[in-house]
Amino acid sequence: MAAYGYHCEECEEAIWLAAPRAELAWLKDRAHVAREVAKHVQAGLDSWIADGLAFLDHHGGHSVVLTQRSERSPK
């Protein structure tokens, strides 16, 4: 099983989020849309969206890429 997240190539920091790769790619490409939606949603955003936006904001202007890691199943 794989986990997906973002990796800042300049800071060498990564965050692993509970979302599929396609949704993380969408968020990275459309962060401005998600921020606008967040202003108008009373219930708040899913935690992976809020955490992803916070990571992207913190690393604004840096090279942030989607990344994958394999998770080993417990034996």
C-alpha cells in the first residue's frame, strides 16, 4: 500500500496526507480555488486539504513535488 504527500525539495520536508494522488495533484494545481472555497465553507475543509494548503503556503515559492512512499503491512 502506498501513501502520497508533498515534498519540498529545498527544505527537504515532507507531509503525508490521507488522500489519493489525484486529489493531491488537484489541490497543488488549484490551491487558489481551495483557499477561496475555505472562506465560504462554514463546516471547514477536510483535514487533508487544510493540512495540504498549510504545507503549500509554508513552502510557497519553493519546488514542491508530489511524492509516494510504500507502507509495509504488519506481519
